Amino acid sequence: MYHLLVVDDEEKIRTIIRKYAEFEGHTVTEAGNGMRAVELCRQSPQAFDLVIMDVMMPELDGFSAAAEIRKVSAVPVLMLSARGEEYDKIHGFELGADDYVVKPFSPKELMMRVGAIMNRVQPPAAGPRRDVLQLEGLCIDFGAHMVTVDGQAASLSPKEYDLLCYLAQNRGLALTREMLITNVWGYDFYGDDRTLDTHIKLLRKSLGPYSKFIVTLRGVGYRFG
């Protein structure tokens, strides 16, 4: 199973998450604030399979802690927050968060989200693709897991990359919102359409002038190319 780092200044929340995580066979390490979480990840960048991070904490908030962790590790991060405003979610996704859960939450649903994230980030058994798609100054190297814009590496979150790859691999096809959510987030996704819209917005920003390749099909979804 997985080694989870649970970061929350409320001991009660950490205890609840630990209880459900350990019941499912996971190992849990706790941190009571963002500073401690960053220290643990700096000490052992490969120690954790996933970080569950509260946003509102003393000393160092969850957004800042996640940004610091991203400097040393690509570990998936699931953000927890009592605030559900779109701005907060967008900020979390811009920092590379893989999911965003609003308090109060169902511990069972939280564990299902953890499982869904891990299923997405684990490498496929068949091995990576080695082909490359070049469209003007946009280059997607599927095998190297790299995207460049006019020769410069694009800073994409894991989910932005997954979304771009699915769009590109289905170039020219009309992809419904349901198809995108199902194939990029998975059948067990518990969010809503706004999550897709947020990631499309972030992806377009990352692609700069080549955001033109992501075409909005009103009432349907999107097309790439």
C-alpha cells in the first residue's frame, strides 16, 4: 500500500485520516504544521507516496508548504481546506496539487480520492510511449514526459500534462466533457465540471500562443488541433 504524509494543525483531523488510512493498509506519518511537512520531505524526498495537506495552518500555510515541497519532490499533493472558493482551488492547482477537498469531508471519500490519484500516477505496465507530436512551436514528447513551448520546457502540473496528452492523442476529435473527465480523472472522480474548466484554463496559460490548439466546442466539450 502507500505511505501518506498527513499535514494538519488539528490533531483530531489527523487522527481521523490516520484511522481510515491504516484500516486500508496504508502507512501514515503526521505533521502538525507546514514547516514540519517541508522538513520531512527535504530529509527524504522519496519517502512519501502522497501528501494530504491542510491549507489553513500556523507558521506556514498549506499553499506555501506545497510550493516548497514541489522544489524537492514530485509527490502527489491532495489539499484540504474549509474554503471552497474557486480562487483557492485554482491557486492550489497552479501549485501542482492533484486534488482539492473541501472540509467537512467524508473520510471514506477521501481515501477513494487517494486511491484514484495513486492509480493515475503509477506507471502503466505496458511502458511509456516514445512518440513525439510537434505542432509549430509546441512539442509533446510522450516518452520523455516533456512538453516544450518554443524550445522552453513548459511547467505543467501532473494533471495538466495528463489532460494535454489525452487531448493530443485524440487530435481532431470532438471530446465531450464527460469523456475528458472519465479518461483523465477516472471513473471514480468525485469533483464537478468546474475542475475540468479550471485545468483547461491553466493548461491554456501554460501553452501560451499555442493555447489556440485547444478549441472550445460550446455545449459539447473540446477539440485539440
